[in-house]
Amino acid sequence: MKNKHILYIIIFGVVVNAVFFIVFGSRGGWNQNYFIGEGDTAEYYILAKNMLDGNGFSFSESPPYFPTRFRTPAYPLFIAATFAVAKNVFAVLIFQNVLTILSAIVLYLIARSLFGREKLAFGLSVIFLLDPLILRHQNSLMSETVFILFLLLGFYLIIKFLQSLKLTAAIFLGFFIGLAALTKPIAQFLPVVLAVVLIFWGVKRKIFKKIVFLLIIFFAVFSLTVAPWLIRNKIVFGDARVSSVDFYNLYYVNAATVLAIREGKSWKNVQGELLSGAQKSPYSRNIDYYFATAVSPDLGAKAIEIFLKHPRALFRMYAMGAARHLFDDGGQELGYALSKGASGGLGLSVMLARGNIFGVLGDVFSRQASIVIPFIFGKILWVPLWLSIFYGVWNLRKESDFKLQFILCLAIILIAYFALLSVPGSESRLRMPSIPLLLVLAGYGASKLYEKKSAPNLSA
């Protein structure tokens, strides 16, 4: 049967996702307000509801509805479009579960194209569907599920782009990377990264002019995709930025983390001190507000000043953030989400960095099995994967297929990109865009190990 593995992925995905959808639904008493919650999920809900009600893109829950650009529009629009058809949060979650299965299929196509092994590609897709962070956040009102699909489609199109150098591949690549940037602002710099990498490819392959032409098309389509949002922001706020969240995160998250490390205080206390001195005033043009807190470029300048004063604390922050991005399997976060009265947890890398691993582990194992089992499952799932990743990266330098070597190096570059630009020390979910890319590297390691074991023993 042709493409039987895709059918198997769909069946497996439907069964696993249905089980966890029911578990999370029961956990919340099938109450929509439980899934709306507070923080980011509530913000996305408010934005979607205001768009549906004709109040614009605003956090305000009553008149006057002040516009914002703190969040990007694609995910709230996704929620609003789903609400327009079925006015129910559970419809959004079901749709997200479907998108996760589509992402698993795209991952399968990527791995099959790179390694030529259908069973290996199928195995990577199954692991993706079982990843604790994927299971957790496809059942929450968070943008990661939609973002991963756009990212995977973009990565698949890069492979097709390198294989064929067709105009259509460049067009769709620009479109999906543009949608990714409108879903999460972390993707707004991806075109520059891809341009540098692809120009290197063009120079090595002696097709520089062809690559430059296709990159112009790529940038044109990307620009057209994000242009309506940028024009809106230019009109409303006076400058064409994708989002103002970077200013907020630089000062109230990153700089707060640096100060917390430097002064030996808790991050929440330091952030509270910074927020207490924040500009709080009625809405005015050219200034975006995250609820009552003004978000302006001045915050970025203040953050940089703090970074320059405390370079060691800055380095430690990024080292801890990168470690968590790479090694936090999300098992503990899934466990806390499944247990009553818990909302999140620390990753293993953070435990190690804080030197309190035994205390945290004691806390974890003192709770009910709903925490312990996912915690252990995450380790069982990802420890072998990391061994495979290390083996693959080590062998990558000896890879004779330049195209395969190039694509895998691009995956490493993208993982580093997301690790560096993700907010250090915050939620595990910011690791999610790197999960399928890490699985591709693990697949390469597994493929090389299989080749080594299958090779004839010439010394015998």
C-alpha cells in the first residue's frame, strides 16, 4: 500500500491525541474557562473575541478598545476563525490536535526525503506525537502548535528548493515563513538567516545568480505576507514593527533575570520591582501598552545598559536558557499540567544550574503519579534521542553527501537561533520549535548507526 505509513501516523495520532484531549478535558471539568485561564492563553482569547466582535486587535475588555501590537495576529485570527464556525474553545483544541498530526506527517516527509528510510521516518513522527510538550500544548490556547506546522512546511520547502531550484518552492517558502512570523515574532529574522545560508549554498554550487534571483522572490513574498500587519502598525503606532513583545521581554524578563542572578534575588521579585516603576498612563499614540504597562523602544535601551553592566550574569542567563532549551524534555511540565492544583515546573537543566536537584526531585516524587510518570517518560524518551543526536552530529563532519550535510547543518543553525532568541529561563514551551529539528538530527544519528551495523565486516 502506497504511503501506508502516513495512514499509520494518522491513526496513531488520532488515538493518542483523543486520549490526551479527553484527559485534559476531564482535568478541567469540561469548563471552557479552565482552558482560557490567565496570562498568554487569556490574552489570545481576548484578542480573538475582540476581532469577532468588531472591536479591533485589542486587549481591552471594555470601551475604549485600545489597539495593541504586543501579540502578532495569526494565532488570534486562527482562534477567531474557529470561533466563527463553532463558538467553543474545545473546537480550537480539536483543530490544534489535527494540526499536530499534519505536522507529524510533514516531519515524516522530511525524514523520508533526507534518509530514504520509511520506518525511521515513521518512528520519528511517532516520537513527535508522544513528546510531552507537544501533548501538553496542543491542548492549550497557545500559538506553538500552529507555529510548528508553518516552520515544518518551511523546512520541507527548503529541501525541495535545494533539490529543484523551482520558483514555486521560493514562493511558498516566503509565504509560510511570513505566516510563521505573524504567528510568533521570533520568526521575523528567519529570512535573513536563510538568505545567508542559501547564498553560501549558491557559492559552493556555483549557482550564485540563480540563488539570488530566487531569494529576491522569497523576500518579496515574505514581505507581501507581513505587509498588511506592518502597515497597520505604522499607521497606529508610528513605526512598522512586527511586535513590541521584544522590548517587554528584553527588560522585564531578560534584564530582570540578569539582575536576579547578580543580586541573588528571585526573578519574580525583581520583575515586580521593575514593573512597579513602569510607565502607567492613559493610552497615547505611538506607544503600545501591555495592559497598563507602556512598551516602548526605551525598554530595549535600558535592558542593554543592564546587560553591559553585568556580563557574567548575562552569560549565565543565556547558558542556563540554552541548556533548558536543549535538554528540558517537558515531562515534568506535562505532569504538573495533568496533576490537580499545579501549573508548571522546572526542567532538569534548571535544577542542575541551581544546584538543588535532590530537593526538586524529592518534591516531584512526593506528588501523585500524574507528575511522576510523565517526568520519567520524558527522560526515557529523550535520553536515547540525545545519544543519537550526539552520534549524528559527530559523524556529520564526515558526511559525503554535501546536500544532506548542508540541510542538517541548517537544522543545527535553526536550533541555535531558537535557543538564543527564546526568552531565557521562561517556559519550556519555547523549546517546541526545535523539537522536530532535534528529531531530524536524531534520525540522522540513527541512520548512521544502522549503516555502521549493516556494513560488512571486511576484517572477518
